[in-house]
Amino acid sequence: MVKVLFFGRLGDFSENIELKVNCTEIEATPKKIRSLLSEDNVNLGKQLAAAQVLVAVNKVIVGWDYPINDGDELAFLPPVTGG
């Protein structure tokens, strides 16, 4: 299983979403998991599709096609502003 985390405002859109994904059933990448999550929650899907959203696997920023394995942690990171 992959543990899926949503940070910042993305957490507001992820309520009542299954936060674990079984990698043995799909060829898991952040893009594929985003697609599966979007099927269940259109609003979350729109937020995750924003160009500024980053993904991290095991606390390392990766690309959307990075392979994910059982036991990994996938985090969706919203755009951040500073001041």
C-alpha cells in the first residue's frame, strides 16, 4: 500500500478520500494516482491538476511519471507563497 498525503489547502479538498492505494493492482505513478483520486472527487482532481502542484515520494520531489512501490509515501504539495 502507498500512503497518500495532502498538504496545505489540498487537505481541504481531500476529506473522506481513501488515503491508501494498493500498488499491486495498478502500475502506480503520481499521475495515475491523481487520476484515480479525480474519479472519486472532481474538485480534488481540479486542484491536483494545477500546474504549480508538486509531488514527493518518500519526502523527495519527483516527476509525475515516477514509479511508486508498495510502502512508499506520496505527498501532494500545493503552491506556496511567501512574503
